[in-house]
Amino acid sequence: MKIVISDEAFTWFKKEMDVEPGQYIRFYARYGGSSPFHEAFSLGMNRETPNDLSVETIVNGVHFYIEKDDEWFFNEHDLYVVVDSKVDEISYEYMKN
């Protein structure tokens, strides 16, 4: 499993979340909403230091990661983080690895 952050998504994180090198962004399974794999669960994100890191991608010094406890959510798919240009918001795509 891997995390891919598009250039547009990284720009969004800098603008909307004021991320700086050395900071961490966690992607995690949260109760509520839906996803392609799990009804009643969706993907959340927040700025948080890892406890039990599973997957990490570093872009310009910013760490994007998933904890081991959240691996189940991705159903053996890679996470691609992009921007939906229609609403200027982060969007997620899942690709079988």
C-alpha cells in the first residue's frame, strides 16, 4: 500500500492547513459517511504525530501517513490524494496495488 499526493493536493494542504516541513498529516478510518469499500465509514484526516505508523509518504518535508490500525479501511488499495477542481476540495481515489 502507498500514499500518492498530487502536486495540486500538496498545494491545497499548504493553503488550507498551513502545513510546513516536519509536520504530519494522518489519514484514518472514521465512522460516518461511506467509502467504496465500507458503508458507514469514510476517510478522515488531521494533523497528528504517528503512534504506530504503517505507510508514509514525505512530500517537501511534510509526512502523510496511515496508522497500522487503519490499514483495513483501504482494502489493499493505494490511496491517491487529489483535488476536485469543481469545489477546490481534497478528493480520494483508491487503486488496487
